[in-house]
Amino acid sequence: MRFSLFLLRLARLLLPLCVIATIWLYLYPIFHGCAFPIPPTSCAPDTFDPSSSSPAAPFRLLALGDPQLEGDSSLPDANDPAFPSVRRLRTVLEAPTPLSEKWKEGTACVLKFWKHDILHFLKATRKRLDLWGNDYYLAHIYRSLQDHTEPTHVSVLGDLLGSQWIGDTEFERRGRRFWNRVFEDAERVPDKIMEDSEYGPWIEELGHDEAWNKRIINIAGNHDVGYAGDLTAHRVERFERLFGKVNWEVTFTLRNHTPPTTSRSTGDQENLEGTEDAGLEGSVSEPPAIRIIVLNSMNLDTTAISPELQKSTYDFLNSAISNSRPVEDHTTATILLTHIPLHKEGGICKDAPFFDFYKSGGIREQNHLSPFASKGILEGVFGLNANEHAPGKGLGRKGIVINGHDHEGCDVVHYLNRSSAATPESESAEESDADSEEPQWKAMRTPKTGGLDPSADDIPNIREITLRSMMGEFGGYAGFLSAWFDESLGKRGEWTLEYASCSLGVQHWWWAVHVLDLVVLVLAALGVIIWTWEQILAPEVKVPSEDKKVETVQAQKN
């Protein structure tokens, strides 16, 4: 059998597997069920995207966690020679030394070349190839999910880069890889949106600006700006210049929504006292809204190397709290995007609470926020309270917390046990301070129903989702948060938030499919080239004409 035919048959044999694997890889969101949760058909139709045949939620956030782009810190110094033994050998040969000494040192250089230089070069080449492939693996996840799930918004939940210790040149280099390779065609959120105006934070209609599905809402992580003990103004400045502000908020109002205009009667208003709607006006003028708060949680805890930056974070947090609508108003949903998870007891998630400090006292590392910082977020931003006589019965605002940091991911519900909470009707403030303990925040894994036991609707709670990393080692995960306004809930309607996730699989699958594609292409190309060469070199076989055949037969008869 000709060698060309062998190569072509082998390529043809591998082609079906190649086609199947490639289709699976590039359509994996379909095969893996990657999709945003869909509102029930009972919801009002004007909350849906009119261009879609399915009842898509008006707000769809594609959330990605911890890509951690590596770079020169994992590679040899670019200024070092690739084969130092060759340079050393040249120096030995040019040196005016005896031949025996040259032979001895030259032999050592040759041995070191094969034992060290070649191995070191191959490892460095493999690492460069690994970094290149990792970038395109992450890019494949983003592009595939963008094309197949059509999010309205996209966020990367911190640790965009692999180290906060890199210099400015390498920071810029990785930033270019982030925007030009991993998130190609995406863009940074414009400064005019992230910066407060004289009228307050940016507000716009949901779906009015279609550019949002190409904008990346970037969250600052410890590998981007550092923990509180090493978070400097310079690191924040370069992060904000390349990726966006570390603290900002934006509100999206629901368009095509007609708020109820009917005022309640005096009796109805009296009946509202003590309910979740107490404190609200008789008529509603503000449309339902989704509020996104981007919070730099890296310096919420002490001790911080820069008190000014920590004060800036707390000033923003207090401003966000003061800008909130009343706790009783469930027509607004708050989505808090940050990096470090809230405090929870060990054993609930993969990472247990952990703090490490520099000798000077600054925070070197932490797995969770402190109980104090977590409580401030839960009770301040979301208005949760153990006291059932607090505004909105203490049940707080509608919302969800989404973060990263713990690469394994986790889905929990934070809640307050009211059994020990003092109320004004039961005892005086002095007795409360003396005899009762303040209820402590607890956390539990989110039940499959998506919240606490339905029979425990009077328990203040909020869901926190820690995204599993999109890195190949952790399966290339992504989160899908849908939000829609259901007018059948509450007095004036409420937002419903639902979450789903899916994964591509470890990066080895991405490599295997593309290597298989390359092998089939090489086999087919070599087969064609060799077949052509064989045709050129093959001896020409002459076929005798009919006259020659007749003459030959007659000669044989005679």
C-alpha cells in the first residue's frame, strides 16, 4: 500500500470523531444545558424581551469568576539566554587555556546543555504554550456563552490577573491579553457611568443601551489590587485605569412598566401599619428597578495599609446605603457584586474562615470577610434585622450577593434566628440589653428550592453565591443570574432572582479536540502532498496501440 493512501485512510478514519468532538466543543452550551432561568408564563408579558420567542428574563447576568491570567512570573526571565551552556562553551573555546582544560570544561558544558538547558527550554516552551492555550480556553468559554445564552450584562468577579505583585509593564501586558484575547470585542464600562454625577449614581432604562452585553463589569480581587495589608493607591489606580472603578453602582429601571396609580383608602393605609408596606406612600411613582453595587471588599477589614483607601470604601458603602429605596419597597432588587465571600462557619463551604497578618499588622490573606464587615453588609445594604418591628418586619430588601475568591464555589443562605431577638412589646430596651443576646448571623447551604424552608418566610435571609472558578482546573464554570418582575407578588409586585450554572470541563478537553483537529488536517495534507509526489515520480506505463497488438499476434503465429 502506498504511504499516501495509508495517511489519507487514517485521516478519513479519524474524521468522524474529529467532527463530533468539534461540534460538541463549540456547541457545548447546548449539550450542557447552559442557559438562564426562564420566568413562568404567568408573569406579565411586558417584562420579556420582545425579540425573543421564549419568555427571556429582562435582566440576565453572565457571571465569571477568577480567570487569574498568569504571565512572566511563571516564565524564565526574558533577558536570560535560552541556552546558557552554549554561551559558556563559546567562552571556553575562545579562552587562552590549555587544550586539556578546554576539553574538560567543554565536555561539562555539552553535558549541561543536554541535561539542563534542553530540559529547561522544553519546560519554558510548554509553559508558554500552556499560557497561550489557557487564554483561548477562557476566551472559548466567554464567546460560546455570549453567542448561545445572550446575556444582557457580564461580570468578572475578581482575580482577573494572577498576581498583585507584578510590575506595571507586566500588568499592562496581561491587561492587553485580557481585553484583546480572552474577552475580545468586549469593552470597559465607560467612566461616565461609574462616576457619580451631581444627581447621584447612574440610572437608565433596562435594555435601552444594548452595549451592556459587551461591557465587562470587573470586580477587584486580591490578585488584582492586594489584600488590605498591601492594597496601595498605585495598585488601585492602575486597576481602575485598565478595568474600571473598584467602587460604583448603577440602577436599571424596568421600561414599559405602568406603575399603579390608585391611591389606597384611609382604611387601607391604616391596615398597612406593621406590614412590609408600612412607610410607603399611597401611590407609587418610581418604576421597578435592578440595582447593581460593585464593592471593593479587599479593604473592609483591618488593619489596612492605607486608611485613606479604606475610608473611601466605607464612604461609598454608606453612600450606597443612603441611596437605597425604603426597605419596604420590594420593587427594587439589589445585586451586590464583590470578591471576598461573607463570613460563615467552617464546614459549610470549602474555605473555612482564615486570616493571616503581616508582622506590621496588615492583612496578608483572608478567606472570608470578618463577622463585623459581613454584618454591616447584610444589615446595612440589605436592611435585614432580627427585630420584626423594624421597617419591613426586618425582612430586608430583595437581593442577592455574588462573589468569587473560593475557587471551589459555594451557594448559601445567610439568616437570622429571631428566637433570641428582643422586641419592644416584650421588654424594655434596658431589659433587652441586660437579659438578651443579640442574634448572630448563621449560614446554611441553599436548599434545592432556592431559599429557606417555605414555612420560615418570617426569617430574615439572603442568598450568597460564590462562583466556582472559570479556570480549567475547576472545570470552566459560569453562572447565570436571571431577574424578572412578578406583579402577582406582594402589594405592588416583586423581583424574582433565579440562578443556574454550567461548566465546559477541564482544559484538557479543549486541548484534545484541537489537537485531534490538527492531527486530521496534517494527515490529510501530508497524504495529498505525498500522493502528488508519488504521481510525479511514478514511471510512465505505455499502453500499446491496437496496430502494435495485431502485429505482435501475427508475428507469434508465424
